[in-house]
Amino acid sequence: MAKTVKKITILGGGNGGFAAAADLTLRGFDVTLYEDPKFAASIAGIRDTGVIHLEGVGPVGDAVLKKVTTDLADALADADLVMPVSPAFAQEAVAKSLVPHVKEGMVICLLPGSCGGGLVYGKVFHEAGVFQKVKLCEVNTLPYAARKVNENTVKILLRDPVIWFAAFPAKYNQELYEMVKPLFSSITLMNDVLETALNNGNIDSHPAPVVLNAGKIEYYHKHFHYKEGITPSVARVVWKVNEERMALCEALGYEKINILDRLYMTGYCPKSDDLYSAYQGSVGIFLDIEGPNDLSARYLTEDAPCSLVFCANLGRALGVKTPIMDSVANLASALRDEDYWVTGRTLEKVGLDGMTAQQMREFVMEGYQD
């Protein structure tokens, strides 16, 4: 029987962390929000009051959190569910910070897993000898399009009508799905965390447009990624990235969900046969999002090394050619003067190196056998 969740600890005080903490509080859950002391400034506006003001769609108002803290042990003390809300490049560090606090039966749900996040956590816990104590799960993307308005207010622009969910290992899929479903009614169960990874929308939508708009972004320091950055020609490049991603899905035996269908299913864009028109029809959601306004932003520094490099490395292992992904990752590396093929998400970092497609599918089903 699935465990009933009442007490939730959210790790991370960014846009997504604020949105999840406020939303879940207003829907009746007891929420503790933790932030690493190094980033305490992100929760400074709510540290004393414990109140996040939620605007936008869905339940709105003043959410009075159970606790706001920078003490990890205190934050985890009585949690039914631990929910890290962090960028992909921070996932390994967050996982390592949790190791000393792991206890039998702990359940961790990554919000989101991005590309391989659940596998990163699994490898960290395996190497620390605590993997068997923990049950891991993830969703492919944040349940919301959200942005902080000020230090104590967050606005939810969209609540995703469909988000994809899986456990690692997938043998716990049904149990953890039933546990998390009351929190997010829009979750839909996928085969495993490789399938959720390959349906992370950031693979398609983020790195290529930033690379192709790098000059404008650096010159003006004022940019609207979707409204200005995705022109008809840029949309064609995004579509090519999408085609390579779908080829990876096919090689692993997953359903191929193309970007147009996904953008419509998840509520971000209207139904369209043309990718450019779909993006430009995202009135009140994509078109209102400002940024990135410099090349250090996450659309490049998270999604090139942790999404594109991950997918391209999968392609190399599976015999799937990914020339557009490779090109964007190479250009992103040059723009940032960092070799993302070295620092990014390699198969070794997620525990998949040296495996065939069949071995990967078996691994994500069964997990580490220690």
C-alpha cells in the first residue's frame, strides 16, 4: 500500500521551490522549505514570516509554511516525502548532502528529474552504500510555469495538465505513483526514468535558441527567449533537435512524443502544425517570460551540459546520430569556454556507461543490486 503523504520537505528556494511550497501549503499539506546556507538570500524575504504570497492560476493567497530553514537535519526530521527542486547541475551536490541523513524508507521525488536526475541520485546513494534504503522518483518537468515576483511572492503562469512520472528503479512505479498522485493530479506514469528524461522539454526548447541568439543577448542584455529568440529559422533547428530526441526514444522502445504534441498536451502552446506558430501562440505563458539576459543563464549552462550532452552521449551508445545536438553542444562549450563533453552529464555520471539499450532498460527497472 502506498504511503500517505502529509509532511513534505522541499529543497530549494528558487522559482519552482517557492511555487511548489506555496501551492502544496494552500492545498493542505504541511510544507517545510529548506535552502542551502550558501543561498540563504533566496529565502530572506520569508525567513521570519514563513509566508509566501501566491498569485496566478489555481489556489492563490498567503501560504503559511510549516517551517523555513537552512538546517538540513531539521528540515528532514519528520518528512513523509523529500522533494528536491534544483537545477540539473546541482543534483549531484544535493544528493551528496542528503547521504548523511538517509534513513530506511525515505522517499525522494525530484521536481524535476530533468535529464537523468534520478539516475544521478541513485549513483550517489549506491556509491555511499545507502541506495537500498531509499525510493526515488521524478517528474520530467516542473508542474508549473512560475516566476518570483519579489522576495516573498511567486506567480504561477500555468499549471501543467500533463507531467510524466517514473520511479527509479521502475519496479516501484505503481507504489510511488499512488503516493505522489494526491500532490499532483496531472502526473501520468511512464515506463521508467529514461523515458521521463527524454521527454524533458528543455532539451528541445532551450539550448539551440540561446546559442543562435548569443550575439543579441550579449549586446542588449534584454531578451525574450520565445517571443524574440524563436524565429521561423530557429524553430527549424529546434525541430531537428526534437527529431534526434525522438530517434533516441525509438532506439529504447519508447513512444515518440514530438515537440508540437508535447507543447499542446502540457498546456504551453495552442494546437498547431507549425512549431514557430505554436511558440508564438503561447500568449500569457512563453511570450511573457523575459530572459535569458546573459549567457550564464540556465537555459544554456544547465540545458546544454545536462540535457543535450546527456542525450548525445546516449546517442553514441545506442548508435543514433545526433549531429544537431552535437553542434549546439560544441558551440555552447565555445561560448562558455568550457568543455561540456567533460563537465556535462556523461553516461558514466549516471551509471549507464558501457550498456546496451536492453541493459539500460533492465537497469532502470531493477536498479543497483547491492
